[in-house]
Amino acid sequence: MRAAWSSRLRRLALVARSSVDLVVGDAARNWARNRRTVTPAVGSMCVLLVLGALSVLAAVAVRNVLAASAADASVVRVYLREDATDAQVRSLEGRLRADRRVGSVRYVSPDDALREARQRPGLAQLISQAGGNPFPASLDITVRRLPDAGAVVTGLTGDPAIDPAFPSSYDAGTYQQLQGFITVAGAIALGVLLVLATVAAAVTANAIRAAILARRDDVAIMRLVGASGWMVRGPFVVEGTLTGVVAGVLGAGALVGLFAGAQAASARTFTEVLPGVDWPTALTCAGLLPVTGMLLGSVASLAGLRGLRG
Amino acid sequence: MRDKVIPIRRGIVAPGGAVEIAARVTVDDAIRFEGVSFSYGRVPALRGVTFSMRPGEMAYLLGRSASGKSTLLHLAHAQLRPGGGRVVSAGLTVGRLRGRSLRALRQRVGVVFQDYRLLERLTAVENVAYALRVADLALERGEAARLAAEALREVGLGERLNAFPVELSGGQRQRVAIARALAARPSVLLADEPTASLDEVNGGHVLALLERAARAGTTVLVASCDRELVSGRGRRVLRLDGGRLDGDAMPQPERREVAG
């Protein structure tokens, strides 16, 4: 009984090993032999993967810039009346802290406001010409979400602590423009990425399908000698996967090279080519390229095999 | 004549193929066509063809171009399904075969084509070994290569084991195809114009190999349009004309002139 089981297990192991060899081993050997046939597929995939990765890095940079702008814009300065009492100011502060839309409230004295203004280019001279301190005391309110800024400021209308003539730094037009820009920039980035992903998938599928069609006779012969579906499709899928991995590795190398070049150019010209994109982000993106290539290659070869009958 | 059906019980491996199939297995005939018809669209290729071949028998299928020879072989190899009638090949009824049972038939029925149909990316020994490995997954790569080399030596290609098809002559390629077909020890071997693209000497070698396979017990059916090639071989000749079987001649005993 035990001997029979042992024999069955040995046969099963042999079948498994032989199956893997028949699919993976043969595919690897074929891939190495047919380097010239797969080169166009590797090349087009590599270029598209690098373009896709650069788009992702550009999107990260745009997001960083927008996030910084949004962070600046989400701080609204509410100006206090000169004759506002401490109790009125404390009451206003308490009211704001109780508001869930408000992240933080900071009291800015006239001296603090003057100090900050002097640090802004061009303002120092104007302030000295004005004589004295033209800045009133204020409260800096940071709203949690940029779209809530207008509602928070409107809600403060009529508060006895606030200057009725010039209540706040909030400018509805500027905020709406920024909101609109964020929405449009996000939609454009998403659209570009989707188009690139579609083009990458289509070009890769076509390149791999061309390679498969070139071996259409092979498929027919493999079926004629008794190969089953997985024996025929398996090697093509493995070859597609291998093509994707190689394209991904080459793309990762190219991306690292391009990023290093961009960093060097930034250092020379004191400009930021990709604001907020650092080496860890670039390396993560590069590391994901072989995985993306592998998925793209296997999916494209499966798509390329659809409808191909021997 | 009714089939003698051998039931294949679940869990029992059928002889000649590790498959369990719900198909009729006959012991009488290796190939049987019963009133078989086939059309390509509206163009009839075979009309009511009936014949059978015993295990180990060799026959030539003679006919002009477009007489239906290739169609008949394709039906016997389950590359086509009969439009009417019934085809039994290597004990399996072709019309019902799908999946595993279809592969079982392809493994029991070897086929040799006029255009060789070798995998150009593989060497001669790899071509033969590939067919062996898909037929039996428990066969190790090394063992398959050894058996393939043996099969190639048997057809006289021991010196060209690692040559790619493009490096071989037509006759050598055809011998690789025969080695590939015979290596898996098929019960039936179909050959479609195997000598059509070969010169007389190479054609003679190829037919000799096929006759040797028949002597070893394989049922061999060779399609040819070359009347001279077939005559005088002392084998059964099936004649196809316009898709109809219009002759089935058994070999005649040699006549001797008596002097005086």
C-alpha cells in the first residue's frame, strides 16, 4: 500500500516537474533563441513603461505642488477690531475651535504680523515708509478642507471681535480658481495615465500577437502531435511574461538614469525639475516597472492568444 | 457489424494511453469508415466512403489531386469531423472526441505530412522528444531525448540529431517526421503524400521505413497520387475518385511464367 502511494507520488512529482519544464523551460529556451523576434516587443514595452513611470512621477510632482498651494490657501487670516476686548477675542477663538471644519487657530499679534511682513520680499521698504505698525491683530485659521474656507468665513460675519471693514484675507475668486485648477489638473493627469496605459497594453498586445502569429504554424503542429491547450498557450504566456520583465528591468534602469540626470540638472540650475519627487519615490517607481511589465506581458500574451486556433 | 465494446472502468488505466474515456473501443479494426461523407461548404469531398483496416495492415490510398485523400486522412486523425457516417480510428469514434480523448487519439495515431510540419525552432532530436513528452508527461526530458535519438537512429539520422530542420534536406526532414510519428509507438500511422516532394531514392527510403513500421505491427495508411510508386509493392490499394471509393484491391500473388 505504502509502496503504491510512494510510486504515485513519485509519478505525480515527475509529471509536475515535466509540465513546468515543458512550459517554463521550453519558453525560456525559445525566448533566448528568438531574441530578434522579441526585440521589437521588448523595445516598445520598455519605452511605454518609462513614459508611464515618468507620467506617474510628473503626477506626483504636480500633486505636491497643488498640495503645497492648497495648504497655503487653507490658511485664512481673520482681522480683529482694534477695540476688541480680550473676552470677545477669546469667545471668537472658542467658537472657531469648536468648529469641526477648522483644523487650528493661532493668534497673531500686530508685532508678529509686522515681523512676518518684513520677511516678504519688497514689503520691508513699504512698511518703513508707512511709519508705525499698520497691521492689526488677527487669528490664522487653518481649515481642514479647502472648499470649507468660504463657509467658515461667512459664518463669522457680524462677530463683535472682527473688523467689519476688512474682516478676512479670504478671496472667493482665488479659492474657486485654485479649486478649479486642482480638479482640471487631476482630470488631465488621470486621462494621460489612462491613455498611456491603454496604448501600452495595445502596443504590447500587438507586438506579442505579431510574434505569436509568426509562429502560428508551430501552434498547429503542437496541437497535431497531441499537445493540450495549456501546453500550447503556456509557453507563449511565459514568453510574454519574460518579455515584460526584461522590458521592465530595462525601463527601470532607464528611469533611474533619467532621474539621476534630472537631479544633476536641478543642482546645476537651482531649479526643481520634479518638485517634491525624491530618490525613494523614483526608486519605488523603478522597482514597480518589472512587476508592471510582467503583468502587462502576461495579460497581453493571453489577449494575443485569444482566437488563435491550431 | 457492431463494435465489440470494452468498458473502461473508473480508476483503471487503459492500455496504450493513460486516459479514461467514455468512448467505444473496438478490437476488430484499427481504422473503419462507415458511409462517411464530408463537404467543404457546398463542395463535397467524400461521398459514402466505407472501408476498414486491420491492426498491422498497410494500405495505399491512391487518387488524383482533389479526390479526397487528404480529407480522408484528416478525418482519421480527427482534424475534421464527418458530415455523415462514422469514423473509427485507433479504436476511438472520431465524431465525439473532445479534450482528453481527442489528445488520446492524437497520441495513438501518428501522422506524416507532405510538408513535414516540423517545429523549425527545435532541432531534430527536440522535435521528436517534444512529441514524446506531450504524449507522456511522466517522461523526463533526458529520457525523452534518449528515446528520440534512438528513433532518429532507426531512420538513419543518427548523425544529424542536433540539426535544425532548415539544415536538413527534404528526405531527412521527412525521416524526422516519420521518427516523430513512430517514436510514440502509435497504433495507426497516416502518411499524406510523404514522398511527393522527394526524389526517387529518398522516396524509396521513406516508403521502406513505413513498411518496416507496418511489419512491426503499426497500421499504416499512405495517401499518394503516384500510381507507379504504389504498384508492385504487394500492398492493398484503396482508390478514391471524386470523393468516392471506387476500388479496393488486395495484393495479387505473383504470377510466374512457366517455361515450355
